Amino acid sequence: FGVFMGFLAALWLQRIIRDEVLSTNVMFVATYLTFFGAENLDLHFSGILALVSLGLFMSAFGRIKIYPESEHAVHTVWSYAQYSLETLVFLLTGMVIGYEILYSPKSTITAADWVRMLIFYFCMQGARFIIIFTFWPILNRIGYPLTLKELYVVGYGGLRGALGLCLALLVMQDHESFKPRLRELTIFYMAGMATLTLLVNGTTCGKLVNYLGIVVPPAIKGRVHTHVLKELAVDTAERQAELQNDRFLNVVDWKKVTELAGLPTLIKAVGKEGDDVSAIQVKKSSYSGFQEADLFGEIRFRMLRVLKGLFWEKYEEGECSGDAAGLLAECCDQCLDDTSRQIEVWTRVYAYFTTFKTIRWFFKAKNAPLIGKYCRRYINRHLTSIYDVVTTFLICTAELEHHEASLPIQSEIVQQVLKEIVANRRQAEVYLLTLGEAFPEVMRVIQCKRAASILLATQKSKLGRLLQEGIIEQKEYNKIRNEIDERTLEVEALELPWDAVTFSDIVFEYPVFMCLTRDELSALLAATKERKFKPGDTLFSKDGKFDGLFVVTRGIVEERVGGENMTILRGLGSIVSFANMVNPDSKKALFTAAARTDVTANCIPTQTLEPILRKNAKFREIVAKSSILVLAKLHPGTAKELATMEENSLNEFIATSEFKMPGPKDKLRFPNGGFCLLGSVRVIVAEGSESKEKYGENSYIPPSDKEFAAGKKDTVVLVFTKKMETFVKEHDVKHKKSHGKHKASISVAFEKEREVDIGFNRLVIETERKGSYIPPAGQPYLTVPGQEANREEESKS
């Protein structure tokens, strides 16, 4: 009954937009209706147990139905209600026992009942262990596997509290169904069990865990804790030095302030953590003294925590559904249970998906009478959910990899863990492409709805910033926001026709071809031929003949632009590949493209494309910009930083650049850098001198104020409108500045450790010399006399 009421509440909640009061009221109404219905509608259900079922359902499924902006308010109200009512239950129980059992002359509780209560406590513990051991094999199969030691803790840690007392109070107040003796024994034994489990089990369970060695903190955690204490001490000393220059604090007893601020205590605490004072001054910043397994476990733990936070951030920003964030976070929690093993988030996510075989059965039944409508609805919702989960996973793992690749703790270990993340993302990419191959008719609908949802989320974010900046008033905000919310609901309920993606759809709707005239489009359609490839067949081979562009309408194609990690997978709607059109010899392939699965692709001959490229300048520019990714992967040595950029970020960066085809006499400037696709450019020097600064084909041109001239051959360059460093910073700000925050959560114990150690050494020296520490006003504490010469050597170490 509680699950049923939770289902109804979840349906109601997902239709409430930005209304904290109504969301909270729905939760309270569902709670009281659940209890009332279970107790008073002749259903013979327990009201308390129905509430437990409701709570479990809402925790697992209902939470993600609450609108993100309302969730905090609902959580705050329920936190207060939970605290108040739980306290009230204990208070009422104590009053009932004190008045009606201990002091009432009519009480039936005797001294023997006190002895029986102790016996009952041990019987209850034994019964709990018997039940848990009986169901141990089943628990290992359907939930988290439990070891024997963990089973002891689960059995011993069963505390009795507010829930049992509520049941006992209900029995105590039911004068018609139960005799006085039974009512008094129920509340007496329940209160006794609650008291004993809280006093005995609750206070000793931690000792049992330590005794069994279930939770053994790795040695690196002690190092992390010590480093945090050092950082606190150094920051406190620096701030105190600044305050000594404050004219409003000129009569302060700084020795007393130092003691009140706990600076000596922090220094002593570091010593207790195992760092000898004399050894601190020469200790190098290294983690080589710790077990490699501990380092791996610590880094995996922090990365998984960050990844989980990124999933919920995407949900709060409206870029994924609550179901997707909840599933991904749950899979992260499963991996966090054992950080000694490699990260396998994707494997756990994949286990939740319906198999393609089952989905194909629904496809066969989608036109059947009666059930066809429900089959289509299931396919639409399920595949939309899968697409949401996979794309969110890909985005978040890419962000994590991009911002954590430079952690200064033993880079080989960090890189190994990052490889685990990359392997997970690679598997997800393959699955997403396979999904598009298996169900191409639905992918178009899903991508349309997702694109519309992202744009609406962008509108909400922009509107919220305008309100915070005071540009619009609350009334205007509510009016515009309600319109956006209505469009959001329309997108969620939209059902588009299922039409397989055809070549004509791509030609007329793909951004690359939108600049073509009707005659040019007609020429493309007339010249195009459909071709089919089996797994392993090559569309074209490196240095072999290049017949034309291939537009993939079904299947997966591999672009082998380098080693194993340089293989680019292309699926439905992809074009393979514009890079060959930029090649000076357009009839010769720059790399190999092969079918990974059964592939259907339309080939646009090069003899049809070349006249269009010569006549249509805009098309020529788009083709050149679209080829940068592959060219950068093919020539990482000359492409420099461009070769390491993530595909979406690179495309966004290149889109704003200026496309130029300079003549030999034209002068060029690259204040923000650029890229040379064809020909060459060189720095202009005085006559009679030869320029040594020259950039050839597929070369990144760093920012420079010098003048450049094109070479004698046909030259094609891109002039960047922003420096790459500026773009990266703006890109981070655009994405909520969350990456820096998460980077800090991973590397808080590692970054700037050398500086903190040096500053702490200075504190130790001053403390030993003076007996108590008072920093000289304005003097920094990130340098130590005599140690600067060793900084470079220690840094290398």
C-alpha cells in the first residue's frame, strides 16, 4: 500500500514545476493518507509499515521526481519534521513508561519482567543472526555481497528506535483489541530493547568493526590528514601576519590570540600524526613510502566521488533527467564499495538496460492491436532514458578526464586510473553507436527531444542569471519562466513519427550542407550512390584511392587515424571524412576507414564535390573547419595542443575562427594563434634574410604579433579569434565553474604540497626557537631560508 501511494505521489510531483509549497504539501498529504488508509479502510495493513514502504519508495524513485529547484526546500522541511517527531516519540514513550508502568499502582510489570527483558534482548540478537545467516546466500545474489565479518556487523548493528516505539505506542493506546497486561509488556519490552541496543550495540559496534578489521584506512589517508592540518596552520599564520598590519588591531596580545586560534595545537597535532619535527625540515614531498594499492584506492575513491557529483550537477542544471542521474550515482556507489578493484561504472550501468532482443520484440508488437500503443510508448521512453544515461555518462567522464590529467601525485598512478575512466567511456561510446545502428528510426526523435531540452535548460539558466543581476523583476521572471516550463512539458510529452534517417534528410538538414544552393543539392543527390559494407571491409585505405565522402545512414565506421587510442568511431549521420577533401591530392586517402559492423553509407563522388568547393566559398570554409579534428589527430606533432582537445570543445573553438586563402603578397597576423591547413606561412623579415620561423601544412601557429606571408603554393589558414587558453577558461566558466571545484576535491591533499610543507617547516622552526609562535608582521611563510636551492631537485624527485 505504501509503494502504491508513493507511486501516486511521484506522478503528482513530476507535474509540479517550481512550487516548493505545493511539493511539500503533496509529500505530507501522501504520508498522512498512507497512514490513514492503512489503518482505517479495513485493509488490515500496518500504518507504520506502510509509511516505511512509502519512505523507501520515495527515497529510491520519488526523490528524482521532485523539481530540482524545490528539492532543497522539501528536504529542509522534512528534516525538521523528522527531528521533531522522532524526539516526540521518545518523549511520549518515556512519559508513558514513567507514568503508567513505573509509578502507576495498576501496573502489572514485576521484577521478573525486568529479568525476562534481558533474556529477551539476547534472544532477539540470536534470532537476528539466525535470520541473516539463513538469507545470506540470497543477499549475495540480489544485493551487495557480504563477507562473514560484515555479516557479524550487520547482525550486531541492528538498533531499535523510533519505528519500534511507534508500533508499541499504537498497541498501548488500543484498549479494545489488547488486554492491559499485553499492552504494558509491549511498550515495556520495546522501550527496553531500544535502550539496550542504543546503549550496548550502539556504543560498541564501532569497536567490533575495528576488531574485525573491516574498515582499515590506508596509510595515504593519514598523509592526507596531516597535509590538511599543515595547510590550516600555514594559512592561519599568514592571515595572522596580515592582521598585525590592521590599524584597528594595534593593541592585540598576539601570543594570546595564537593560543586561542589553536595554532600551537595544530602544530602538535601534526607531530602526533607521525611527522618528527626534525625530520619535517628535510622531508620531501613524495608518496613513494605508501603502498601502491593504497594510492590506487585513494585516487579511485576521490574520482568516483567527483564523478557522482558531476552526475547530480547535470541533473540540477537540467541537462539530464533525475532517473539518469540516480542510476549513474547508484553505479558509482557500487564501485565505491571496493576501490581496490578497477573502476567499472559502465559495466554496472549496462546491467540495468533492457537487452536489444527484448526491445526488438516491442518493435515487432508496436503495430499490434490493443498493445501497440503501449509498446510504442515503452520504446520511446526506455530508449530516451538509455540515451540520456549514456550521453550524460560520456559528458561527465570526458570532463573528469580533461580536468584531472595533470594531478601532481605520481603521474603514472593517476594516468592508470584515468585509463580506467577512458576504458569505461570507450565502452559507452560503442554502445551508443550500436544503439543508433540497431534503432535508427527512433534515434532521430530522441536526439530532437534532447536538443530541445538542452536549449530550454539554457534559457532557464540565462533567465535565472538575469534575475540575480537585477535586470528583470520577479514578476517578469515568473511570467517568462512559466512559458519555458510549459514548453518543457510539451517536449517531454511530444511523440514524433518514427522515420528512419535517409540520405536526403542528412543532405537537407545537416549544417554542412545548408549553405549549398538548390542546384548544388540536386547535383549531390543525383550523383550519390548507396553502398553496403560488411564488418572489416574498408571504405578507403591509407594512401589508396579516395572516391568521395561517405555519409553513414546505418552501422559504425572506424577512422583509423593513429594507434589504438586514436581510432575515431562514427555512427548514424556521420560524414567520413572531410579531411581527405583538404588533402592537396584529394584522390589519395590520408587514413583508413573500415566498417566495424554492417554499414550502409551513401558515397558522394569527389568529382561532384570539387566544382562545388571551387564555386561555393562558404562550403569550402565549412569543409576546412570540419576537417581539423582528423588532421590534428593525424599530425599531433605539428598540431600541438589541438590534437589533445576533446571533439566538441575543438569544434566549438574552431567554429569562431576566420577562414583565409591568402595570396603570396598578402600579409597575415595571428595575435591569437592559428592553424595552417595547406601551403605554408612564414614570418616576414628584412630583404636578403631568410625567415627561420615557418609553419607548414597541418601546423598550429602560436599567438604572435609578427607579420606573416603565405608561401608560393596555395595556402589555406585559420586565424583564431581567441587564444586557446582564453577559450578553455571561458569554456569552464560557461559550464558553471564546477570543474575547478571538483579538481580541488580530488587534489586537495596533493596540490601545492611542497609550498605548504615549506611554510609549515618555518612555523616549526619559529616555535622551537621562541617557545611560542608570533609571526613577524607582513612576512610570508611559503619560503624557508637555505632551502630554495633544493627546490628544483626536490621537485624533480
